Amino acid sequence: MKSRTSSNKRLRKTWWGYPRENGDVGSRNYLLILSGTLYANPTCERVARTLRHSIAITHPLGRCQIAPDLERTFETLVGHGQNANAGAVIVIDHHREEGCTSDEIAHEIAKTGKRVEAVNIRESGGAIEATAKATRIGMEMLRELSTELRQEVPLSKLLLGLNCGTSDTTSGLSHNKATGWVTENVIKAGGRALLAETTEMMGGEGVLADKCIKPAHGKRIWKMVEEMEERILACGVDLRGSQPTGDNMEGGLTTIEEKSLGAIQKAGNAPIVDVIPWAKRASKKSGLHVMDTPGHGGESITGIAAGGSQVLIFSTGGGHTINHPLMNTIRITGNPLSAKLQRDTTDVEVTDIFEGTPIEVAGRRVYDEVLDVASGKMTKAEILHEDNAFAINRCGPSV
């Protein structure tokens, strides 16, 4: 039975992870098989199926993109290779797309100090030879990674990602509030958090702007919300035809403003120390960082992972199966029906908030889960291989 009273037990201020040469710390020690282009996807997947403790990240891009769009793909792939949860990386491409080759991606990842190798399918003699080459390289990388041990590290080494989905009327009253409590206390202990989903700041941008420690950051929040709405209007439609979504409305939310005011509860009362573009690396400054992302869950959490987050809280009203392949995704809900129907995909439920349990008590439950997962506890999504949420946000058409 869950306790409904405040605990006097002191909050943990450390976790156990894999220190990296550049000072980052991973919650996992994966070998990442990273595709540079869609035509390398099958080779990446073959290699990952062969090698234990490896994961493949594939995507449909890397070719025939206008320059700004290709640069975004490049930065996203580099950001994932640099993420501390990847202990070593193999980048595979099929030919050469200048501006996004395996060599160029590997060069940037190598700046972190981790081992990274590039494999080109054409130069290797075809897909079979490239698969064999990457598999042999990966086997040696994994032997090295398997000797590394977790070490106790301070919370200053954690960048906690924050996202929500399938929001409903329970979101702003329960699981988002519990998440906000976690955000505040991770930051009080010297850690960082990363809030995203620009569309779900509309109507709440003033609240967030008031939390910024610098006026310029507050102005940037107002500006990025304005720019998001302008991009949507340029398509000849109003955002309010798509947001709130159908499942949001089924869950009782009627306007984007109502949805946003619930969504920003994930930030708690933490000070905002920076506002960054999609998929950019967050600085090391303790506090809340805000990233400009769409509301699309896959694209939003892909940006967060590229920004350096090792662990993500994904809070959901209607329940969700979302999971990022590299960044540990903890799914929580305060909706009693969703907790019952989606118990196989929910890691933490805080439904007892509606029975009188204080936010602090429910928040501590989520806080402990975050540190446990960061220290090696597997999420349900990890166990079920639900790697379904790597999506690169685009800024231009294919050409």
C-alpha cells in the first residue's frame, strides 16, 4: 500500500553511472549502431541483431535534403552519438552525402573522447562485407565496454528530460505536478532538467517567461511560441484544428491554452537558465533548460536525447507506449483508468493523488524511480524492446 504521508527520509543526491572522458555520465553503456542514411538502415539493424547490448538508430533521411534540413539531420545524429548513454558508436552510411557522411558524423562524436568508427557500405565492398566489418569492430568495442563499472556520481551529472503525451484533465492535476516536484528537487541538488514541446506552451508562455533568470530568455520563449504559430498559419491552417488532439479532447481538454497550462506543470517552480533550439546540446548550468520542439512526441523526445538527456519522464493521461531507444523513458500516469488498462506500459502510477496523497509523496516515488533507472533499473519499455520514438524534425522539403 502506498504511503499518503510525507516521509522524513532524506532524498538521495547521487546515482550510479558510467563516467565518460568528457565529464558526462551515462545511465547505460550501449554500443550504438548509428545510420547515416536510410539506405544503411538494413545493415545497421543486421549488426545490432547480431551483437548483444547494442542498439540501432535508423531513420528515413540523410539524402536529398536542402542544406538547412540536412544540417539538422547531421546535428541530430551527432547529438545521439555524443549522448553519454552510448559508450561507443559505429556510424554506417552507404555512399557519400557531403555534409552528413559517416566520417563527418564520427569526427564530431569523437570529440567526446569515446571510441567511434565509421563504416561505408560501398567502400567495404557491399552490404554483406560492411555488415561483417561493423560486426567485428562492434565485438571488440563490446568487450571493452563490458569491463567498465558504474561509479557513484552526483546529481549534477544528470540531465532529466521532460515530456508528456495523450494529456487529459488528470495531467495538470496529478502526474505533471508530481513531475514538477521531481524537476525542482533534481535542480536543488545541482542537476538539470530539459523541458520541450513549444506548441504546449501556447497560452502558458507568460508563466514560463516569468521563471527565466534572464529577460532575454523570457523574450526568446515568447518569440519561439510566436514563430511556431506563424509556421502553422503559413500552411493555411490554424493550430487549433490539430491541437488539442482527438485523444486530448476525449480526455476532457477543450483548448490548447488549457492543455498548455497543465503541460508546463512539469517544470514546477524551477528557474529557467537557458532556451535552446531543437536538438542542441544543453549547457552544464544547473537549472531548467527549455528546448524549442514541436508537440509531436517522437520528434520532441528525439530533440531532448540529442540535447544530452540520459533519462526522460514521459507523463501521460491516457497512457502511452512511447520509448526512445537511447534515452531511458519512464512512463508515469495519474489517471486511474489508464493505470489499470496500461499497467504493462506504465512504470509509475500516482493515482493516489486523487485520494489525498500529497504531491511530495507521489513526487518522491517518481524521483526514486528516476535515480533507480539512471543507476541501471530497466524500464518496462526497455524490457519489451519498444524502441519506437526516434524522429528527426524537418525544416524543409525533400529535393
